[in-house]
Amino acid sequence: MDLDEAADRLYGLPPDEFTAARDTLAKQAREAGDARLSTEIRALRRPTVAAWAVNQACRRRRGELDELLDLGRRLREAWRSQNAEALSELSRERSAAVARVARAVREDAASSGRPLGASAATEIERTLDAAVVDEDAAERVRRGRLVHGLTYSGFTPAPVVRGPASRREKPEKPEKTEKTEKTEKTEKPERPARGKPAQDEAERRRAARDRAIAELERAVEEAEWTAAEAEEGHAAWAAELAEAAGERDRRAAKVDELSERLSRARDKLAGAEHRLSVARREEGGSRRAAEKARREAARAAERRDAAARE
């Protein structure tokens, strides 16, 4: 197993199963002797619900997603070549295509027992739209390993505004008659309704407030996700700490046991060395006594033989 295989497996899982599966794979890598892979796997982050849903589209709706990303490729090519006709047509297709795929992603999530809220739905649409207009975002979506939603803040391809083919001559101004001159001086332009600017301002404020609320909802979801991820990370490391402490205690107990056995063995070794020393001393003394006794026996035999000859 390598990191790519582990990541593909993990980001295909629902978010609530991600952390336990990640820790299991990291433990397996560590037990296999690959500490670096274990660390890399443990560094993988759990995806948001919206990111998970888009990752599932990469696996379950590959054809539709490829069509959307191909639309983005053609849109970017039209923008680079300043093909106004193609750019106008593809720009019209873009909104419908993003909405269609986003709807399919939401339906898949609901059918999996994980219906998405409004904030997650907005994050999905923003992610897909970013993948259409930005090549790097498209590649990240295509890999199916998103951790959070994507946004695009650059220039969005738009239809090219064509200038006039030729400059037209200005029409001649009609001659003013006396009546016309008087009318121009006396008639006043019609005043706009007083309520319209205020109404427009109120609508702008409501739209700004709605956008702010949507952003705050997304921020709340991101904060809650971050907190949940931090809590899961803490729980994982707490479990790792408990396991490491248990292993350390077992190893320490083994060391104590081995130390005690070593101490007893050293005592036995000291006894054996003392026995060896005594045996060497006694063996030397007995050897010398035996040699002396043999010499005495030889002399006694000589004296006996001499007496017999006389």
C-alpha cells in the first residue's frame, strides 16, 4: 500500500467513517515498518460534507463530471482565442451544466442517507463552478480527494464585446425652430419617482445581507467542521497516547524482569567463579601432594631394593 492508494480509499468513504479508517491504515503502515507512510496517512484531513459529495461524483458520476470539466476546457480555450460566438454559447451552457451536476450530487448524497443543507449545496455549486473556469481546480476535482470546497476569485470568462465595423457619420442636427427653442427652454424633464432610489437601495441592502448571512452560515459550518476534526484528531492522539503508554509500561516491566533475571544470573556467575577459584587452588595443592607422595614412594622402593641385595 502506498499513499495514493490509501488516499483514494479514504476519500471514497463517508466523512463519519474517515477518521477511524485513516487511523487503522496508519497503524497498519507502522506495524509493517513504514513509519513515514504512517505519518503521511495520519496527516490526511477529513473532508467536509460538501467536499465528500463532490468526491463521490468523481467516482459515481464520472461521465457527467468529465462532460462538465470538458465544457470548462472549451470555455477557457474560447476565452484565450477571444472567440466571441463560442464564448457566448458556452457561457450560456455553463450555468445549466453546473446546476445539473450539482443537483445530481445532492441527490446522490440524499440517496446515501446524508441529505445536504443549503450551505453545503452552495459550496458544491461554487466548487463545480471553480472547476469549470480554473484548470487547477478542475484537476483537483477530477482527482476526487477534496478536503473542502473550492472557490474561484479570478476573472471569469465572459463574452467578448465587439466594436462597430465602421464609424458611422453623425446625423445632422435638425434646425431649431422658434417653437422648438421655446419648448426646450420651458419644458422640464420628468422627475423619477422618489420611491425608486430608496427601493433599489433597500433591495441592494437585502441582497448584501443575504450574501453576508450565507457567508456566515458557511463560516459556521467550516468552524464546526474544524472543531469536529480537531476533536477527532485529539481523540485519535489520545488513543495513540494510551496505546504508547501501555506499550511503554509493558516494555518497562519486561526490562525490570530482565534486570532481575540478570541480577540473579550475575549472582550465580559470582558463585561459579568462586567455586572455580577454590577448585583451582585445591587442584593445585592436591597435584603437588600427589607428586610428593610419588617421589616418596619411589625412594622407599629404592631403599627396599638395596636392602634385599645385601
